[in-house]
Amino acid sequence: MSDGTASPEFEAPSVPLISLNDLLPYALFITIMACLLLYFVGAEEGATSVFPGMTLHEWVHDARHLIGFPCH
């Protein structure tokens, strides 16, 4: 039953573009934080230890096993 009225057309919402120069500080920050997290969870013990003792190792012990790092 067409009565000659057109259905409304829908437009996709416009997404603002972010330039690479605006994105770079955030990408750099996230990369540094991810590398630090990976170091402290994966390699903070033994010869590369920044903090003495096993306290930090015990804090991240379950996370080590969760992401597949052996520690004992």
C-alpha cells in the first residue's frame, strides 16, 4: 500500500578523524605503561631485579601464571 510518501533516509553518524600527531602522545604513554607492566609481571626477579627481595614477585605471582610466565 504505497500512498506516495517516501520513507525517511537515514544517514550514518559522522565520526571525527583524529590526526596521528594528536594520537601519538596517547599511543606512546600506553606503550610505555604496557612495557613497564610486562617487565614487572614477567621479569622482576633475579639479576634484573629493580626492587630487592621477593615482595614484588609475590604481589604479581598469580598474574605471572595467568599470562604464561613460569616462576618456579
